Amino acid sequence: MSYTQKNAAGDESLETKITTLTTFLDAHKVGMLTTQRKDGLMVARAMAVADRENTVDLIFHTHIESGKTEELEQNSKVGVSFYKDNTGEWVSISGDAEVVQDRATVEKYYSPSLKAWIGDKGDGVHDGGPHDPRIGIIRVKVHTVTYAVQTATQIGKFYQIAKGVVTGQVPSINAIVELSESDISAARK
């Protein structure tokens, strides 16, 4: 039996699965956004989630003149991943991203901390403020999600791993949940 089969989540309701997901996302604001370069290779970079839309879709701030925005123009398919190192819990998201430059949307999600990342050119326009034309939003429309949440205590986890080493049985330490496109569509509010 594979690790994924052994640790597949039980019959939780969709609402419970989505609540677990959104609780994790709200607690772990920085994930790795993966895009595809022009040469076909993948590149990931740390990005802070600015907000969520429709319960599950992700919002990130961006400098519109960055490499990632050029990559998204070529291929909108993205992966976003999160990891909690002290438990081994993780989230993997696949979706489509779009770069939004609509000023009302940018202002809606604007954060003053963007000034540190964007900078101020001193020309009264490119000041890192909510009207700076260099600031955009990356909206990730989520298609599927797979995540693992810890089900065993630390002692239980070590026991399961040790047992696996001795017996050859796959440990049962996480609940692995898969949310399909239809699950994600049903979760959008």
C-alpha cells in the first residue's frame, strides 16, 4: 500500500475540508508560486498571500515589470505550495493566474508595506503608493488542491515511523486530502 493510499483522508464533508484548507492558508501567509519560464523550465519564488477571493482563490501583490508577470503572459498555469516544517503539513495548489492592473482592484488589496518592495522613484507617480502604476495583483483561480494535515502526535509520529522501519509497513501520520475542480467550484462563495 502506498503512503498516499494509507494516509488518504476519511469521509470528511467538503465544508470541513475547505475549512481545514483555509485555516492553513490564513495561518501560513507565505507560499512558493511556481511559473514556467520561456525556456520551459519552472521557477518558484516566495510570495505572501495578500488575500483570498471566493473562499479559495488567492491574491498576491506584484511588480508588473517582474519576470513572473512576463512568464504569466506566456503561460497562466501555476502551482502554489505551502509547508509547515514543524509538523510536515503541506498544501499544493494548481490553478491559472492572471495579472490584474485595474486600479480599483489594486487599491482594494493595497498594503503600505509594498513601498518597501516597490520603492519610490521620487517623481510623484512611482512612489509605491496605491496609485503607483507598477503595482499589480496576481489572482490565482484555484483548480485543484492536495494537502496533508498531521493526524498523529509527535510521539505517535515517531512511533509510526519506527514501526515502519521495523515492519516495512507504511506509517499513518497524515491525512491527505484531494479537492477536485468540482469540489473547488462548490466551495466558491
